Amino acid sequence: MENRFERIRSAERGARVSIVVYIFMATLKLFIGFTFRSSALSADGFNNLTDVISSVTILIGLKAARKPADSNHPYGHWKAEPIASLITSFAMLFVGFQVLQSTVIRLLSGEVVPPNGLAAIASLIGTVVMFFVYRYNLNLSKKVKSSGLAAVAKDNLADSLTSLATAVAILASALGWAWIDGVMALIVSLIILKTGVEVFRESTFSLSDGFHEDELDNYEKAVKQLPEIHSIESLKARNYGTNIYVDITILVDANMSVQEGHDVTEKIEELLFNDFDVMHVDVHVEPDTIK
């Protein structure tokens, strides 16, 4: 259990990195955007300010997830992490719709304000920085198996692409192709919305006790390799934050002793923990009466 709390602490480090970087990038983009009159860069800066809120939400969720169990939460607070991911998806969807709305209004009104090409430098810096933050958080999320940090990583990637699109739009506008600014902003809004939908689907899937069938198949194949197991009557699993809970009913020799049944139970628990990192296994032993 202590190792799992350490994983959460590692995930918190990734969220903090995102917060610091987002604050820096938001400040830089807003300052340069207003200075060089780049509406695209300013909008990207406001987007990063929203990302600060999302990352803070994930950080709070991670901290809540590693709180020990209490009388009101006997299973712990692990679900705080997917709840934080769900809130983050709402923030992404809100920003995506806002960018989409403002882009459509600007395109319909025919408003064109060519920015200074130097503003593209800030966007290019943001592209590179956010891509490295994305890779860092993605690798860390896989290592610690954190859905919350994975959501942050997806947001990092979306912001890297947003900054790249903003840089292209600024350069194109400076060269006289002002219409590209609207097209790129439209693409960016769709990227943000797509990311928000993906995070929303993953977090709701976890919170509704959804579990992928291929993983259940792997558990079943592994358990059936134990010679004491005649068959598996039922096998269920669910995610509880970063942890996996499995409920399994097995059929064994009807003449097996209580001690032997207990030993089989421990073998299954050890197998699923070592091979699949399953935190908790509830094994129900039934006698196989079919001759």
C-alpha cells in the first residue's frame, strides 16, 4: 500500500511541473500578445491560464486520493483522482467551445488583424516546452498508473499543438494570408474538444466501474494455469482510482480441505498481484460436483 501512495506522490510532481510551466507560458504569451497585438497569441495565453486551473484540480484530486481510509471511506479516497479527471474534461470542453464560438464569430464578421510576426516566437517556444512536458507527464503517468496525470498529459499535448497552430497562423497573417488564422483557430478548437471528450469518456468509464474485457481475459487465462483450478464460474473487475479490484469464483475439487482452499486463494492473489498489479482479489471457492 505504501508503494501505491508513493506512486500518487510521483504523479503530484508531474502536476506541479505542469502548473509552473503553464503559469510561465500564460504570462509570456499574454504579455507578448498584448504588446504585439496578436489576438491568437493572447487567446492561447488565456487558454494556458485555464490549464493552470485544470492542473490544480488534478493536483488536489491526487492529494485527496492518497488520504488513508476512515470511517466514512473504508475503501480509501482513491476515486478522487478520476473525479478530478472528470472535472478537468469539463474545463477542456468549456475552453474548446469558447474558442470555437469566438472563431466562428470572427470568421463571420470578417475581422482581420494581422499581428506582428515576432509574436510567433512565443508560440514556438510554447510548442517545444509543452511537448517536453507532455512526454514527461505521459511517461510518468504510465509508470505510476495515474489516470489523472494521463489527463494532464493529454492536455499538455493539446496545448503544444495549439501553440504550433497559433505560430503558423501568426506567421501566415504576417505574410498576408490572414484567412489561415481563422482556419487554424478552428482546428485548435476541435483538438481541444476532442481531448476533452476523450478524458471525459475515460473518467466516466472508470467511475461507472467499467473494465476492459481483454484485461479480464488475461486474468482468466493466467488463473486457469493453476492446476488446482477446475474452472472459473465468474470473474469481475473494476478500477478504484489507480487500483484494480477483482472478484472471482472458482470451482475446485469437492474433497479439497479448507486449508488447501485457502492456499489456492493465496496463489491467485499472488499471481494477479505479481503479473497484473491487482491490488485486491476477493476469491470465492466453490466445490466442483460435476464428475
